[in-house]
Amino acid sequence: MKTIDLRSDTVTLPTPTMRKAMAAAEVGDDVYGEDPTVNRLEALTAQRLGKEAALFVSSGTQSNLVALLTHCRRGEEYIAGQWAHTYRYEAGGAAVLGGIQPQPLDFEPDGTLDLGKVAAAVKPDDLHFARTRLLCLENTMAGKVLPLPYIDAVGEFARDRGLRLHLDGARIFNAAVALNVHAREIARPFDSVSVCLSKGLAAPVGSVLCGSADFIRDARRWRKMLGGGMRQAGVLAAAGIVALEEMVERLPEDHRTAERLAAGLGRVPGIAVEGGGARTNMVFFTLDEALRGRWGPFMAARGVLVGDHPGPIRAVTHYGIDDDDIDAVVAAALDAAAACRARSPRPRPAEV
């Protein structure tokens, strides 16, 4: 039985072309700047994002951390959303390792940060406060795509206040596909952009941090300090090149299968799909009480890996999942709902 893993697009496996490219990769010592395949990946990513230079790192967490450490000094502050990866999901690295204070703000329903609230959070130039140095955004944010006019407004906002801008663009190519624009249009206002190769683009390892030549020179030092100086990393970078050259064009397929999944789950009793549809390659839904705690094990027994908890559950489509898989998930979900409801205790009659 095939396992259909909807937990994340990080579970993608490298394509056959990637495996061949990795086996044949020309390599050197990247710490010396002598790995030709890494150098090619960095140049390619910088060009795709419209930046001067780029740095290949081991993960999105390392990429974001390197960016924050490069932008901010100890005792300074960055502003980010409450549910942003840079604040909530990366183990507090900026605070622990960089002495950088986070200032989290609530996201708006569309995944943006209200710029009025951001302005109010920027600290005055006063010795009582940490100096606000950086504003971080995420695109996509829980599958939501930030509108281009908003991104332009953020760029103007940051320039007016002397703030630097970092984009956690782990899924920036999903956003670009959804907006039907080139990724560099999204990246343009940002001083630095992190892009992940190992999610929807299906490379096995790695992210790339992009920015100015001066910024990347300083970021390279931070990468080394964090233990990220890799040697013959061209073996990994080769898969990243294939990811950029071949896998971006297929992302609309993931968005389409996510819509198919949302429509199917919307027909299942006891499941409420948030927003009534997909957000790029993600579907968020909630289970009623009759399904909770039983849904996950039932689906796993049918070969489907998916969450089971009270809050919104995320299901993510990706390379390796096709229409037949989505139909199998929906069929299993219908069976799970029927089985869980059949086992639910009957309500006790009201006492007279």
C-alpha cells in the first residue's frame, strides 16, 4: 500500500534527475569558494531572485538565523508575526545565539502584518529600548500569498523608517506561481530573501539566502560560526540546481491537487475546510469531536499520514501526490467519518 504523506512538502523525495545530478556533480571545497556546483547554484538563485549574491546553507532555519544575525547586533530587535517561522518555529535561535530581541505581532487574516501596528511597535530612539532594526515577513504565510501592492507598501514603509527587510521566502515560488509573476517581483523590496529548495521543489537538503554582495559576505562568516561551513557541498547543490530549473514549473500541479483535496474534504461529514478551499498547496480544516482522536489512526491504517488535533489541521500537497492519491484520501476520509461516528457514544436521554 502506498503511503500518502500530507503532513508537509518537506517529505518530498528527490527526483531521478536530481539523483543523477548528485552522483555526477563536480565538487570542490566550498569553504574556500572552490565548489563549482555550489557557486553555480548560488549565482542561479541570486539571478532568479534579482539579488547580487547568494549563500547556500543547510536549511531554512539556518538561512533565517544567518540573515537575522547579519542584519542585527546584540541588543537590537526584529519585528515578526506571532506565527512566523523566524519567531515561533526556529527554537529562539536569534535570541539565544544572537542576543536579538523579537517583537511579535498578530497576523491579519490575509497573512499580512498591519503596518499601523508595525509602526506603533517600532521603538523610539531612547536608551530604554532595544533599537528596532529589522522587519521580517513570510511568503507564503500558512499558504496565503501576500499581495504585491502590500509588498510594495512594506518596502516604502521600511525605507521611510530606516528598517531593513528580510523575507522568509521558503515557498516564494509557490507565491510567484499563484500571482503569475516572476519571483524577483516579490523579492524586489527586501534586503534579504531566504528560499527553501527542500519543500515543494523536492531537493533533499538546503536553502539559499540572497542579498547584496556585502550582505552575503558578512552572512558567510555567520554561516561558518554556526557550523555551516560545508566542504564538497556540490553533491547537494546539484539537486538544488535541478530544483530551480525543473521543479518550479510543476508547482501549479500542487495547487490544483490541493484544490481537489479541499473540495473532497468539504464533502466529508464532520470536516470543515477553512475558507472553503486551498491556499496554494495547503488545505486547512478542523474535525468535529466525533472524529478527533480516531481520525488520525484510521487514516494511517489506510496509508494516509495527516494530523489529528483540535486546532486547524494542515494538509500539504507536493511532488509525488497525484489525482488518484487525492481521491484515495477523500475515500478514506469518508470511511473514517462514518466509522468514527458509528463508534461515538449515543447522547444520554435528558432526565425528567
